[in-house]
Amino acid sequence: MYIVAIAWMYVALMMAVAEATNSNGTVLGAIVTFILYGLIPISLVVYLMRSPGRKRAIKEKEALEAELLQPNSPQPNSLQPNTPSHPAAATELDSIAPVREKS
């Protein structure tokens, strides 16, 4: 995407240089050429090409905000606040059978 923009800016720059170095050209004409043929069209094209990404980022942000505003909604694979992810140590020790040495 950006390679086309870079190439077009190079072409516009070379047009401006040709305008400035021409015997009938002026530096003001070169600046106007660079702005009208380079900066304005490329900024418009890049803005339009990035619009799907901006829309996607806005939707993701809105979905995240909506998820954060609904605290009681069930979420898969998530723990409720203040609940441990493993059983307490006392319950583990109670389930182990005692082993005695044979004499």
C-alpha cells in the first residue's frame, strides 16, 4: 500500500525539480506542483485506504467498552472475582489416605 504512495511522491518531487530547474519555471511553481500533484492526492488516497482499518478499530473499541459496562454477563473461560482457581489445601490433604509401614 505504501510503496505506491512513496513512488508517487518521488514522481511528484521529480516534477517539481523539473519545474524549478526549467528555464521558464519558478520555485513557486515547483512548490505548487509538489503540493497539487503530490501531497494532496497522496494524503487523500492514504486516508481512504486506511478507512477500513479505522472502522475495525472503532468497532473493537466499542465492543470492549460494551463488555466492560456489562459486569453480570457470563463470560466463557473466566473466573468470578475473588474465587481461587485451585482447591484449598485442606481438601487436598483430607482426600489422601494414610499409608502405614508394614512390620
